[in-house]
Amino acid sequence: MTKPNTDAGMPIAITLDPGTYDRCACGGSQNLPFCDGSHSSDGPRPIRFKITRRQKVYLCSCGKTGNRPFCDGGCGFSPDSES
């Protein structure tokens, strides 16, 4: 996203099936949190990631993570407390 959503307070919790995904990084997608290809060539590129088994993941929405696109608790949220 062009400006991280630091007011979001929590990551996006979503269960994904195995596959390759593109996390929108520009905020222009009509299919958030995933990229739909509507970004410009000079803007942020999507963050590609792979899931190997069906699982619940936490996608960062604040921009403070060191493990993009996943939440690592850099904002104070603990994904482990959501189990």
C-alpha cells in the first residue's frame, strides 16, 4: 500500500489453500488484500508468497513487519494469541 495502514491495529487473518499469492502493496486492488494487477509500473510491486498447506495466516496491514507479507508482531499484535 502506498501508505501503511498503521491505524488498522490488527493484521488480516485469512485461511488460504495451497498456492501462490500476490499481496497488494499499492492499495489500488479491487481484490484486497490480493493484487488484481491494477498497480502502475512505477509503484510498489506486489509481494509474492507461497502457501504449501491449507492454513490460517496473518497478513500485515500496518507495514511494521520484518517478514512481509506476514505479521511478525512488530505492531504489538501477537498472532499466537489468536489461536
